[in-house]
Amino acid sequence: MTGTLLALGYGYTARALARRLAPQGWRLTGTTRSPEEAARRDEGNTEVHLWPGSDLAPLIAGASHVLATAAPGPEGDPFLPHVAGALAAHPPRWIGYLSTTGVYGDHGGQWVDEDTPLTPSTRRGQHRVAAEAAWQRLAAEAGLPLHIFRLAGIYGPGRGPFAKLRAGTARRIVKPGQVFSRIHVEDIAQVLEASIARPDPGAIYNVCDDDPAPPEDVIAHAANLLGLPVPPAEPFDAAEMTPMARSFYAESKKVRNDRIREDLGIRLRYPDYRSGLAALLAEEEKGG
């Protein structure tokens, strides 16, 4: 199956998906706020349009599949008011909305799944809950094939702990009981591709690996891989952090990923941070 994928926000994750789809003959379009990015073409001659500034209606009309990746703000999803009419007039075969596991809020390190009530304690999480609901309302009103993907913390090429460890700026902030779930960007891409191949309108999927872990363990393991000293532990309560950085520690939970495996047949390429970090390092060494 091929088609035309429009990424509303052609960034890190959308590019990973494009790298999988382009060799199959897909046509790829996307939007960016960066004039420099709009001038680029990659992943099979992707057309990248500057937005705001481009008319989204013809892009929607020409798309068989739409991926919405932009983070919402206090006013909601930045794209939705500008694409709702076009989507209703020209329904694509598949719509994917990238959300976050932050919608679940704090569960004291306990497990959550897609049926867990949404009780975010951060503004970012609250904005995501509102954005999910807005997309769901549009889908219900217009009969659109919406799929929601709640992503854990994303890492991958160019997004990992190695650069900070080499620079001596990595920190091991320790908050007892704190655990995070993670996901390699290539595994996000394979989940999205699998959903496109097996659409299930209305479905919601957690996208995370099999091994939620304390953040200090990840930093220590990465340091060991590099043969560098493990940064000293810093107690969370005494650590100097920006309000944004501190807010990431406000919620602790383990996220179940059974649905992507059972419904989409996913076998994660990087089921834990150890395999993911080892692959990133091997890729760096190969390229460097």
C-alpha cells in the first residue's frame, strides 16, 4: 500500500516515518515553521511547506494519510482550527495524532494502560488531554479515522545522553521511586507504519518500550558504555533545576505497551534502553 502522507509538523518523528515510507513509493509532504527546513528536501524528495504561510487546504485534499505532530499550547492544537474544514471535506484514509503518556499524570510508579483515567498534573499534560479531546470531537462529527498515539520519552540519533556525558554536563538526578518510560524513534515509526497498514479508527496506543527505568540508571549505563565516569548522584530535593526540568519529575509511572504488540503485531527493535543506547553508540562509531 502506498499513498500521500501529510505531516502537520515535519520534525524528528515524522522524518523517521518518512524514511520507512519513501522507499515503498509514498509521496511525502509536510509543514515546518523554519524557512531553512522548508528549503530542504529529503526522504524521497519530500515537499516541505512553510506554515504559517502556506494554504493547508490543498495539502489536505491531496493527502491519503495525515499525521499531526505539533504540541498544543493554552489555545489548543495549533493546526486543528486551520484543517478541520478541509479534513471534513476531504477525509483521508488514516489520521494519526501524536500525544504523550503525560496525559496519565502521576501514578506513584505504578502501571498504567490506555484505559487508565487521564489525570495530568502538569500544564503540558493538561494541554494534551484537551487537544486529544478536540481531535476526537472532530473525528466523531466528521466521521474521520483518527488514531491517537501516546508517546513516552523519545530518544534516537542525535537525541541521547552521550553528548552531555562527553561534555561533562550530564546529571544523575535521583528521586526515590521515580521511573520513566522511553521509546526509540525508529520504534515509533514502525508503530505508525503498522497502524497505517492496519487502521482501526478510534484506537489509542501507548508507544513505549518494555522497561520503564529510573533516569539515573540510564545515565549510568550510558557512561559505562562510553568508558566515562558515572556522574555523581544528586538528590532531587537539593538539585538546582529549571522549573521545566523539575516538572518532568512531577509524575512517575510505568506504561504498558501490550496493545501495540497484540493489535499491531509490533516486535520492538529496541525493547529497552540498553539495546537502544548500544545501537546509538554503534551508529555513532560507524559514522564517525
